[in-house]
Amino acid sequence: MGGDFAPRESVRGALQVLDELEADDRLVLFGDETAIRKIVEEEGGTQSLFDIVHCPEKIGMAESPTKALQQKTQSSIAVGFHFLKEGQIDAFAGAGNTGAMLVGAMYSVKTIEGVLRPALSSVVPRDNSHVGILLDVGANVDCKPEMLFQFGIMGSLYAKLIYHIERPRVALISIGEEAGKGNALVKETSELMNGSDKFHFIGNIEGRDIFNDNSDVMVCDGFVGNIILKFGESIYDMVKSSGI
């Protein structure tokens, strides 16, 4: 309910995906029941296709994630994660407050043992029609070298298992390709990654390499990653508005 263009775009997405689901799949929509039913009707859908769970509260994009989840127990995010924790649903997706989604996931489904911090990843389009995986893009703005090292492991596994890249090339985003370039975090992380047998580390890449095919997985802290992500969005908006 608290995301961009919510709840209409979320409901439209739910309607759009119905044809791609298996016969025994069932979508559960969490949010303001009256608003959801009205949008389903306006978009030409059938309300009986969904289970709708009424959630009278919503978490805004600017709210503190932990505080909001504690205080707004009847929000769509809080109720959705409660259903997930109790096994009443098998998966939960949301386009609202990113921090609240992250905190909710950590409290409900937990992290894999040994993982210091979960990372948010984004798929980056490449000039050869392939994709690159960028992480973290905003979950952890302050990171330690050990966390970035684990992002490399997780990103490599994701590239291998989801995108079927046999030997993903993991790169560290810096201000120079040389191993000695970068801030203290990047330099220490580079030392950890060099020689590791956990993934195929190819060294540093620069900002100009984000959209080319020099790597498969690009690792950075959430501060840098979020700026890259928003910059990419601005390029799309600029090109679209120019009519090119």
C-alpha cells in the first residue's frame, strides 16, 4: 500500500501475471480491501481470482522500518510477513518501503546461517543483450569488508543458479581498475577477494564498466549501489522524454 503508485500498479501486476501461473497457484493480496476490489473491477478483473486480506494501515516510504513494523502491525507488509512466517503463504513480494521489507524478511524467514547481512540485488542491462547483477543496491549503506566478500559469494551463486552462468565473473566497483585504488573499504575487500576459492574474482571495475560485458556480478556497498541504480533510472527517463 505504501509503494510508488500503490495500490493500483500492484493490483494491475497481479492481474497481469494470472495467465502465467499454474492452475493450483493462488494469489493473496494484502491491503485496503475496498480499494483493491474497486481497482480489480476497474481493470476488468474478477475478484474471485484472489484472496484479499484487509490491512487498514500502511507504511510510508520515509518511515523508520523497524519502528513502523512494530507500531503498524496491521500494515500490508507486517501482515504479509506474518502469513509467511506462519506458513499460510509460500512467498511474499512487496514494492513498498524497502527497509521494512528487509527487516520483515529477516524476522520472518531469517537469513541463511553464517550470512552477516542480506543484500538487495538489481539486474543491469548490458550492451550485448546479457545482464549483469549489481549488489548491494540499498540495503546496507555502511558495510564491512567481510560483508562485501559475502555479497560476492551470494551474487556468484545467484548468477550461476538463476541465470545459468557457468563461471560468473565477480568484480568489485572502485574508482580505478588497479588493485590499490579505492577507499579503505574497497582496498580491504579486494584483499579478501583476491585468491579466494569461493568465487571467480576478476578485480576492480569502474563506473564506465557497469553496462558493458566485463563482468557478471558487480559488488559494492548499498550507498554506491543505490546511486548507480537511481542514475540508471534517470538515464531511462531522460531518453524516454527526449523521444529517442
